[in-house]
Amino acid sequence: MIFDAIMTGFVGVMTPLNLILVAAGTAIGLFVGAMPGLSATMAIALLLPLTFPLPTASGLSLLASLYMGAMYGGSIAAILLRTPGTPAAAATVLDGYPMAQKGLAGKALGVSLVASFIGGLISSIALLTVAPILGQVALQFGPVELFAVAVLGLTIIASLSRGSTILGLLSGSIGVLLAMVGMDNITGTPRFTFGNINLFGGISFIVALIGLFSIPQAIRLIENKAVAERKTVVNSITDKMLPTWLEFRSMLTTIIRSSFIGIFTGIIPGTGGDTACWFGYNEAKRFSKEKDKFGTGHPEGVAAAEAANNAVVGGSLIPTISLGIPGSSSTAVLMGGLMVHGVMPGPTLMTEYADITYTLIWAVMLANFAVLGVGLLLTRMSIHVTRIKDTIMAPLIIVLCVIGSFSINNNIFDVVLMLGFGLLGYAMDRLKIPTAPLVVGLILGNLFNSSLHQSLLISHGSWMIFLTSPISAVLLAVALLSILQDTPVFRWLIRALKAAVGKGNKASGATE
């Protein structure tokens, strides 16, 4: 049955429409990633309204390939301008920019492209093999287990956001409260609508996502005081891009190691390419016999960072597809896209919507080959994209936000709501409150609410039902640990346990 679903997805992605959309999404992602200040998450949110006329699988293929293309595109600005195009390319600057200063900009971009391709391909294979296994386990999930999944998703995302448990949980709680707006799914009672008929259907995910991720980006670009000071360091790419076979062979071990680092980092919800790139870079330096070369223009440093951040794409989609828990802010937006198309994310995604899910997985794999092909064709042209001023991009983003939010329902109320979410996102950014948990709360809030009501109806009001299910009990225990792991009491207990173990070892040694 799994094999049939996999082959159905493969046939689905190989249609002419989907192939064109994968190539187009990759090209758009490459240019978005190359623009400093823009992000894949923002681009996905902006393009969501354009997927409405498309079949669900085709629209998601476009967005997934954009995500993959943007991960590689971020290295272009990092290498040419010393400004990461995306946060995931931060570590690429350390060796990519010095290579460009040495006249090896093409070689740096070529190493980044090859490493991105291999890292993304390995993670896509992991996604294709691991997600179905988790999907089979998810068949045993009912309302009780779904409630535990929702709780786990909320707590893990919040606790891993920017290292602040309290701010992360605050943001997630705001998202859950916003998800309560509209008619209750169980009782049919309107909540927090304040008599406004536009809110009876709840808050549109797309409107919220466009506002939260796009408007703050535009405001930051307007505020950027370094616009006039930014200079293009590299005016042309004249050297050969692709590394030689000997150069590639010397970096292959590093690329594979960083790929697996990226996969495991992506599986952990709340982390992303910006974390994985540093993990990959640091491990490459630690295992290298030429540690002194790192930071001076060493190709291995570029390969390590880029393989890791591209491998995050497949890794972050594993919990998103199999459990309905977003692995990153970009996959959270993709989950919103699923809901807009009438597909409810969660543990049943791989069974009830197997054709759509496997088409998406194959699209991610195919996007890696598109990254390689589009990268070879367009990377040399991308140097002109990096010269576009922020003062031009900011108004363009705002205009696209207004058009995109209005086109959803042809309702000016959605535009006002989008601007409100934009101001909320900007305020949260200034206050250092992470936005990703709010998005996750907004997406998982309805699942949390519905599964809680259904579970309590089944148990006649007894909360013990969540502990009698083994799956639910384990997931809730993991959720509790994720909340407590950053608290002073938890750290004190860990230190006390380590001290007790150390004393026990010393005592046994003295006895011997």
C-alpha cells in the first residue's frame, strides 16, 4: 500500500504542470534568497494566494520548491556581499566572502550549489523513507492522541524559539487564542467575534501569515540605515563554478556529515537552517586536519554550512507531514497552505491525503535537481539581483501584501486584518518575541480545541483519559520535559544528579 502511494505521488509530480511549477518555484526561491533581508517564509506566505486556482498538490509543489531554492539562494548574497540572503546562510559568510575577495566567487558559489544539491537530496531520501513509517504509526491516533500531539507541537516550538521558553510560550498562547476566533467546531457558538460577521469564519491563515512575515520585513528594509553604505564587492563572476573531481572528493565526507546534521536538526521542531549551518560548520572544523584554513576562504567551510542548511528542508518536513508538527516557520506556512486547500494537517495526512502528500515529497526531491540546473543557469545573473536597493523592495513587498490579502475573499476587511497582523509581527520583533510559535498556535489551536472537546465527551469529563492512552501519556511527558528543560529548577536537578553520580563513581573507585 505504501509503495502504491509512493508511485502515485511520483506519477503526480511528473505531470507537465508540476514540472513547470517546480522549476518556476526554484527560480523564484533562488532570487528571493539572493536578496538580503527577504526570507523563504515571507515569499511562501506571499505566493500562497497564487496557488488557489491550482490543484492542491501542484500549489504545494510550487511552495516546496521555492523553499528549497531560497535555501541555496541565501548563499549568493553571503558570498558576494558578506550579507546572508537568509539567516540559514550566516555561516557561509565566514569562508564564502573571503573566497570572493580572492577572485574565487564562482568557485565558492559552485561549491555551495553542489553541497546544497547533495544535502537536499539526502534529506529528501530520508523524508521519503522515514515519514511513511511514522505515518503508519499515526494510524493509531484518535482524539486523545491528537490532543497530545497538539500539546507537544505547541510546547516544543515555544520552548526552542530563540532560547526563551517564556516568550515562546507567550507567543504560542497568543496564537491559540487567535485560533479560537470564529464559530466553535463542536458547539457552533461564535467566540471573540465582537459582532463582526467577517470574523464568524475565523481568522484567515493566509491573511495572518502574509501580515506576520511580510510587513515586518518591509518595515525593517525601510528602517535599514545601511542601504546607502552597502556596496557590491564583486562586480562579476569570471572563474569556473563547479569544483574539480579532486576538490569534490576532498569535501564529500564533510558534505555527507553536514547533511545528516541538517536532517536531525530539521526533525527537531523549532530549529532550522540558521541553527544547522553553524552545527555543520563547527563539526567540519572540528574534524578537519586544516583547522587554520577555516575563516580564510576554505571551500570545505562553505560546503559544510550549505549542505547542512539545505538538508534541513527534508528534515523539517518529516514531523510536519507525519505528525502535523511544523519543523520550522517555513513549514508552518506550508501547513497553513494545506489548510487553505481543505487538507487538515496531522497524523492522518499520509493516509487520508496520501496522493497529495507523496506528490509533495517527490516535489521536494525533484526541486533538488531543479536547484542544480537553475543554479548553473542563473547564478551568474543573480549578481544583478543583489544590487536592487531595499528602498525599492520594501514598497513592492507592501503592494504585493495588499493585493495578495485582498484577492483571498475580495474583501477589504482582510487587508485591514493583514495590516494589523503586520503591526503585531513588527511589535513582537522589536520586543524579541518569536513569531513562529504564534503561527504554530494559530494552526494547531483548532486541533487542540476540537480534540480536547471530543476526548472529554468520550470520557464523560474525566481528564484521566489522557493518561490511560500509552501514546498520549508518552507525548504529554515529552511535552512536559520540553517546557521544563530551560527552567532553573530543571537545570539544578540535572546538576544535582551529575554531582551524585560523580560522588558515587569516586566512592566505588576508593572501595576498589
